[in-house]
Amino acid sequence: MVSTKKYIGNVWNALHSTFVGMRITGKYFLQKPITVQYPDQRLPIPDRYRGIHYLEQEKCINCLACARACPIDCIEMDAIRHGKELEWVSFTLDYQKCMFCELCVYPCPKDCIHMGTEFALVTEDRSELKHDLLSFKGMAPDARVRMKEAEVKKAAKAAAKEAAAAQKAQEAGTEEDAAGGASSAEGDAGNGGGEA
Amino acid sequence: MFALVQNGGGVLAQTPNEGTNFLHELLLWLPLPEWIPGWALVLGAVGAGVGILVGLVSFIALWSVWMERKVSGHMQCRNGPMYAGGWHGWAQTIADGIKLFQKEDMIPIGADRVLFVLSPAIVLASIFGALAALPLSYDWYFARMDLGIFTILAIGSTTTIGVIMAGWASNSKWSLYGAMREAAQVVAYEIPLGIALMVPLITLGTFSLLDASALQSGFFGMGWAIFQNPLCLPAFIIFWIAALAETKRAPFDLPEAESELVAGFLTEFSGIRWSFFFMEEYAAMFLMSVVGAVFFFGGFESPATYALRIAGMEGTIVFSLVCFGTLVLKAFTGVFLMMWLRWTLPRVRIDQVMTMGYKYLTPLALICVLGAAIWEAILHIVLN
């Protein structure tokens, strides 16, 4: 009798649990999927997400503070200084090493390096993981303009200085003119002597 | 008793419309010139039949695989394939098929080459054979078989031989384990499958799929066997569990249990041969669903066919199309149910499979048959 009860209980259990399971999967079947079609749709990324860096190159002063702060030395930068302006050669970040610790962001005096929201680092070759964060190479157009302006100003200043000097010299010359007739004749003679 | 079985569906019995093979009718209808010899016509008809079957099996496999991926995806709150072909990834299976055709065809060094090459062919041939006994509509069939269900079950179970051949020929222990499990499982579940089918057979009193369908055309096409006899519902549940085990579907996919046996009997197969087994699985699902639909859920009969019959459209091409559509709809509802069960239940252990087959389904199926026979006898006495 006990075994009969158990037998019927087993049959009931099997059927009942199957129907309960089917109700659950059926409920999920009718629900909207919770996944998104990734490359087309993306879930919102939190503001403080630490993704691939981006650099505000115009602000950067090539001070190497971020490179020094990096615990694994994955930041390298190179720029040629022309007075106040920079001619950029490279600013690379090796994402094979980078651990996205955000320590490079804090020491920046100009607040120009940031953690971005992009996180996909799929490449066909390891070497492609060394990202160049520069948006342009060489000098920025406005820096070029500024430099030209500075040069023009400098040239103007130099010219003014020269003119002032020339004027001064001329003034001094006119004073000496009366007394210097002999010296100029001397010079002519000297020249003539040289030619001969 | 036997007379009762023969007369079981007498209450609702009506003579099914007589007809011939639709390929034969097609040959008669086509304006063929006189000089074509008879054997060429026969060959052409056979070719057309094979073409229809191949097309049917390919379509079923393509559609069911896509459906399976979408159903499983949505049951797990995913989308399933979304890109191939544009609209909801409809061309995903076609892309998969092209990939499979291009794959290297590998035969392991230690394998028995003859059996290895032959086994996918046998598996596919047996399912083609079983599908050939399937009527597509009241007047679309390859052969009018009075023992249609016997033919389907007998030819359909030869797939097991192909599977065992595949497992043995692969020369791999995983494959052999899979094949042995398949053998044990099929032997255990053929019994409740056949016995559970006896219940609608008693109710309807016929072995022919066409007659069984015609006998279920009650009010609004709802004179289904499942409404004619209360024992048909438990019998259907038993039939369905056994059908899942027969078609190697989860939770009974022990022959290819991927977490234990790599891929069971499929381990050593690749490319096109593997895809033959895959096609067989989905065609077998469709076949079992059709058998269930015909013998429990009215076959071609539905409110739509009832309405057409009232409108006097019986025998027209529209009626045949509606019958075909009804059957396909019911069959794919069954396929969906199989998928639903697959993505609901975890795989059972082999000893649980055996216990379920021998200790539970077989005796319960026998009780159902006895109950159905008694019900029919009482009905017979009360109505006369």
C-alpha cells in the first residue's frame, strides 16, 4: 500500500513539476528579452566607468606627470618644444599593460587626460593594442598661428630694436661726422690699398 | 473485443472519401504525349515523389532549427539569431547549412569505413521511408496504407540501427556509449509508445492515418479522439514522453549527452554526415508530432475544414490546402511543445530513463488501453 502511494506520488510529482517548469519557461518566453543587440544598441555606461583614455591634446603640456604616476609605465610621450608651443611626436598608451587604475588622471595639472567609456579592445594583432592618443601630430594649427604671431612680434620687436639702435648709431654718427671726415678718408685709402 | 476494436469508432464513423495517389492523378492530368513509355512515367513520378520528400525534410529541418533557436532564445530572455538574412535572422539555418557543406569530411583512421559512411544514409533513408507513409492531405498521399501507423512506427524505428552503426563504426568509446544508450532507450520506449497509441486506435477503430483523420470530423471539426475518450489524454501524455525518448530529444537526449559523452554517437561525425543526423532528428520530431496530431488531435479536421465542408468545397484544391495547412500547424504546435519541454527540463539519468520506461510508462499505458476498451464497450452498450 505504501509503495502504491509512493508510485502514484511519483507520477504526480513528475507531472506537476513539469507543468510548474513549463509555466516558468512559458512566462519567460512571452516576456521581452532582457538582452540588447550589442553593437547596434548599448546599455548606458556609468559616468565613472574606466574605459579607454582620451586626451585633450590642446591642453596637454607634455609634463610627464601621468607617465610618472603610472604604476606599470605604460604611458610614453614625446614632443619637441618650440618656445611655448609643442610639436607633438607621440603619446602612446600600451593597453597590453594598462590596468585602468585611473592613477594617471589625478596628477595631471591641466586636467587633460580622462578615462573614456569605450571598452572594446579587439584587435587582430597585439601591436595594435598600443594606442596613440594623439588626435593630431606636429603642431596644432592655432599653435602654429600663435607661434607665427609671436615670431612676427619678435621680428617686429627686433626690427624696432635694430631701428632704434641704428637711429642711435646714426645720431652718434652725425655728431662724429664733422670730426670723422679724416677717418672715412683713411678707410677709403685702406680699401684702395687692399685692392692694389 | 476485437469486433469492438473494429467497430469502436462506429458512433462517428463515416466512409472516408476514396482517392488515388496524387502523383498518379497528376500524371493523368498532365497533357503528356503518347510516345512516352510507361516506365519513364513511373520513374518520373518516383522522382517527383522523392523530390517532394527531400524538399519537405529540408524545409522541416531548416524551419525547425531556426524555430528551436528562437524558442530557446526567448525562453532564456535572449533574442536568438537576429542578423542573418535581415528579419529576425531567418536565414541563419541556411548559412549554417552552407557552413556544414563546406566542412571537411573526416573519417577516423580506426573507424569501420563502410558502416561509418552507411550509417547517416540509413538514418536519413528510414526517416524518408516513414515520411512517405504520411498523407499530406485527404487526397495528397504517396500510398493509401491501411496500416499506415504500423508502417511509420516500423520504418521510423530503423533509425536506431543507423545510430548503433554510427556508434560502433566510430571506434570511440563515447560513440559506443551513446549507441548503447540509444539501443536501451529505444527498446524501453517503443513499448509504451505503441501501447499508448492503442488507445486512439481503439477509439477510432482504424490503423490508417487518412481514416483516423476522417473519423474525427465531429461538430466544428472538434470530434477529436482526445474528446471522444477520456483515456486519450493520459495516453497522449505517455505517447508524448515516449516520443521524446524515441526522437532523442531532451530530457531524453542521453545518446548524445554532451556533458557526459562529448556528443555521443555524433562525436566522430563532421560536416555533411553530421547534418544528416541533425536533419533526421528534426524530421523525426515532425513525424512524431504528426502522428500525435493525427491520432489524438483530429488530423486534418479543424473548424476551418468543417466550415469548408459545410460550404460544399470538399474535394477542391482549397480544401486540400486547408487540410494540409491544418496538419502542418498542428504538427508544428507539437514541435513547439517538444522544444518547450526541452528548454524546461534537465536531462534525466540513464537509470531514471529505464525506470520511467519500464516501471511507469508501460504499466500506465496498459491501464489506459484497458480503460479505453472498457469505455468503448460501455459506450457501445449504452448507445445500442
